[in-house]
Amino acid sequence: MSRVEEVIAARKAAGSGALVGYLPAGFPDLQTSIEAAVALAENGVDVIEFGLPYSDPVMDGVVIQAATQKALSNGFRLKHGIEAVAAITSRVDVPVLVMTYWNPVVQFGVDRFADELLAAGGAGMITPDLVPDEARDWLAASDRTGLDRVFLAAPSSSAPRLHQAVEKSRGFVYAVSTMGITGARADVDTAARSLVGRLRTAGATSTCVGIGISTPEQVREVFEYADGAIVGSLLVKALADGGVDAVAKAAAHLATAK
């Protein structure tokens, strides 16, 4: 059982679920992004999803896109994300998964990335644009290093795709709650419940739901049928509007759902 799986299992044993919080590295600057991630861990977030900015973030909504573009305009590079992971893990005992599109990893070097992420104390990687049957190099590198690999499953995924995601994921399977891009929504799509059920049928033992979750009530609703809830845009907006203090307050408010 990986460290992320251990954390999720502990939250389930406590009768709740895991709260996963997303923030982008380098926004509004590298040091502030580190402080904000630490604030998540200190205010009830169980797993940190640390996004590495990319020039073509096809899955991200307007709030996250604006933040990542700001980071890139400030000169963010992938190596800075690894440095930030090391800084975060040196201060808090919470698993840190990086979320990154695949092309930057290929350009950096898959094995080099895996080795440096492991050395930085990272727990693994979420890859929104990489499917298991195209992930041979990452599967090999993550097997060698023991890093978690989180693949996505969507409501439109076929049964074979769901089985692939379940078989190849380690840590959890990321269940996309609705079709489209990230961003807070008034209601989490009811398709999420059906998708998690299909993933359970496919053998998933650890599934977290993301996209559109923004309130403690929605987090609590997700905990009724899934193992974790992933919150991103709300936290990024809090950071943009009110800095680290606002992120801490938002995380603590979400954590009341546990």
C-alpha cells in the first residue's frame, strides 16, 4: 500500500474520506506557492495535489489557467516545481502528488523526473492527458521508484478504459465528476456517483472525485460514495484574492466536512 493509499485508508477507517487540495506551483510566486501548500496541510488537507504549470492546460478552467499562466510568465520551470516539493515535504508530513501534463515530463526526461521527484519526497504524479496504454515509460519509471501514478477516468470512459485506469493506477483513481474543464460548480454532477460505481465494479479500492467541488457540503456528499474529494479552483481563487491566509481559511472550512 502506497503512502497516499495509507492516508486514504486511514480517513475511511475514521468514517470519513480524504480531502485532496490542489494548488499550482509558482503562483503567485514560487515561495508563496510553497507557503500556501504548507497551509493546506496545516488546515486539514490530507493529500496535496501540486500542479506544474504548462502552456497548454487543456483540462484547466479559467481560474487555474490564469494562475498557471502567471507562474509561467514569472519564469517557472519544471525544476522549480521539484524544488518546491522538496521544500513542502521538509515541513509537513502530508503526501504531495504533482499534477502535470505529459509533454514537460518527456522534455525533462521521464527517468530523471521520477528520480528527482522521489528525492524531493514527492509521492507520485497525476497525469490528466496520459492514458495507461500510452504510458509505458512512466509505468516503468514509477515501478522502479515506487512512485504513485494516478490516471483519470471520465463518465464517457468505456469499460475497458476504466479497467485500465484501475489496473494501472496506484494511490487512487481520479474520477472526473463531469465532462469539461475544472472550476467550481453549484452542484457536483450526479454522473460522478455512477462513475465511481463503475470503477468499483472494475475493481477500484481507492477513488477520489474531482472537478467542481467547492463547499463542505459537496465534500461530504462525495464522501458518501467515494474515498476522497479533490478541490482546486476554490483554493486557487482564495490564494489569488486573499493570499496564504485565505487559503488556510478555505482549507479549514472544507475540512469541516470530515
